[in-house]
Amino acid sequence: MSGQARACAAYLKDHPGYKRIMQELLKKYRSYGRPAGIVRLDDATQEECAAARGVFGRSFSPPLRFQTAQFEAALQELRFGKVSLKEVLESYFDTEIRTKNELRKTKNSRFSSILAQILEQTDNDTCIRWLHTLEQPQSGGYQLLRREAAKDPEKTRRGLLQSCRSLDWLERHTQSAVRLAVLSAQATSDPHALDSGTLVGKLFLYLLSFCSGLEFPENAEQRDVLYYENGILCDSISSLVSQVGLVLYTGKDESPAYRLFRKSHEICTLSLANLSRLTGARSPSGRVYIVENEMVFTQLCDRSAQFHSPLICTSGQPSVAALRLLDLLAAEGTELFYSGDFDGKGLSIAAQLCGRYPELLRLWHMVPGDYALCRSDVPLSEPSRSLLQGCAGTALEASAEAVKQCDRAGYQELLIPLLETDLTETL
């Protein structure tokens, strides 16, 4: 940097009227990479206008406005001689000016270097395919990685490597389901590395989504389902499902503990931990009835001794425990009869289960005629209306359209007599 540039910068610093002018000039230089663009201060003070006059040799009044290139040209006419605006700005702010284009190139190079390093350190085919997709901005995980790489490249590199090692460990241990903390400890030595709030945990979720061909989970329920689909148990205690009447197996025989519940027609609530030990589930009648609402479930269970078939309660959106139980029943070819509320949530759950068990799931009192019997005066919320759109093209479309037209929710509680009759009449 020349002495003239330093002297010019020192002069400008001695006059406070140049402060905002220099800040705007720095922005323009970083943006364009050269003296370009127009500096404008709509609320310029008299001191700032006087400062501009000191460089340009002419009067200014608000709004203060001039071209960046003209400012550099005017500097040449001052007593400091031939100076470049870039050097003056660097001396004034005591910094190295890097243009947006230069910063972008640096970020791209840093990001590419991280991907290249991880590709050299893994031989897992799935990870390699995922890492190659991360070269595209639309890929899952790209934005997160770019953002983190800009803040801390080394932390990002370690996080990406640990997520790949976690998947590699998981694919080499597929004999049985594994708990998330155990997987994390085995693959990274830290049982909390894969927690969903950490960088490694988020990257691992993106990687699991890639493996499964699923969207990145938007909430805890979708996240736990994604774990489950990949053989990972996350929350194995609070994930619950309630049932009455099922035959539950451990090994080749019915579990003695659960047999007592079945024989006494008692409600049995199962955690994911309980379900992970089961080898099978069966309905004595070959069919199972499912309700969404806990109050409806317990009301119906007052007559559980007369049920010809088991009854399951999902308690709203099916938990991982509920899906695990339904998967066990589906493996036996069990017919699944589902009934829920006539609102966005209830119908979307039904649509989800239809998609998961297309050959086995039957809608149970969920047609427009049933809606007419249980329609309330409660208006639909905006989120509920939005969920109805997901029923288009499914067996729930007619019901969803009826609910949409009336803009009122329909509740299972008003269908209890019909549900009870179906459960207690002879098949």
C-alpha cells in the first residue's frame, strides 16, 4: 500500500463527515469489485455535504448523491497524488477488501474441499452417492452444510464424517433395531452426537432421508418414523400405543403377561420398548379396529368383553409404537379398520395409513354419510383446511370435499353407538 493512500485515509479519518460516505463506498467496492455504483445519502448532514465538497470541489445538498468512480477520480486531484480508492478504503478501515465474487469463490472452494476430503475417507456406497448429490444446491443438506462451512469449516468436516460413519455402522449392524444413543456411541464415541439438535444429528437425518427416499422430517413425529424406518429406536418409553384383545408373541408363543390382559379384556398400553421385544401380533378374528381418539377408545372398551375383534387407539397421529404394532399385524395379513375425526388431522391420518397399508386398510365409518351424522358447529382451523388438500386422489377425497364444503369438523364421539355396534355384533 502506498504512502499516499495511507496519508489520504488519515486525512479522511480526521474529518468525521467522511465516515458514512466511506462506509457506503466500501459496500459498493465489495459488491462490484471495482469503483462502480452510486453512493446516496438521503439524510446527509451539512457536515457530510461539506465533506463531499472538499473532495469534488462543488456544492452538495441532501440527498447527497455521486458515482463511486467519480469519487476515485476526484481523489486524484487532491494533494495526495495518484491513489486508488481500494487502497484508501483498505487503509481507512484497516482491512483487506474482498469482493462478493472473491468471497463466493472462497466459500465454494472451501465447501468443495470438505466434500472431497470426506469422499476420500469413506467407502460406503450410500454415503458416496449422497455426498455427490450435495454438489447441487437443491439437494437435502446442501444449505445447512454451506452455512456451517462458512462459519466453521473444521467442525463441518468432522460433523459430515461422523454422520457418514454412523450410517456405515448402521448398515453393518442390521440384525436388530438399535437405540439412537447406542448407535451414536458406537459410531462416534459420543452417545449424544446424533441428537437431533446437533449438526451431526441433522446431517444424519438428511442422510437417512436420502436412504429412505423420504422428505426431511418437519416435526418430532416424522423424525421418529424416519428413525424407525431405518431400524433405529429413539424414544422407546414415551412412544405408546394402547390396545385390547391382541395376541402378542415373544418367541414362538404368546407372551404370558399380555395373555392375562387379553383374557381379562383389559386395556394394555405398550411402549416402543415393549414392542421391540415382540416377535409377532395376531388378531383372533383376523381383523383389528383402530380409533384415533383416547376418549372414544376408553368409552368403547367399557364393553370390551363383548368385542369380537381387538381395538387399538393411536392417540392422534400414529406414534412409532403404533406403527410398529400395525406393521406386526400387517405381516400377518390382518384387516385394519380405521375410524377418525372428520377434520384435516383425522382424514390425513386415514390417508397416511391407507398409503402405508393399501391392501389391508379399510375405512370405518369415514364416508360422507357418516360425516353428516357427526358434523359439529365447530369451524375448521386454517391448518385443518390445509391438511384436507392432502386427501386429493385418495379414498378420503369425497369425505374431505364434504368437510371442506361445510367448513365444520365432525367428531368420533358422535359415532360411538355405531362403532360399538360394529365391535359387538356377531361377525
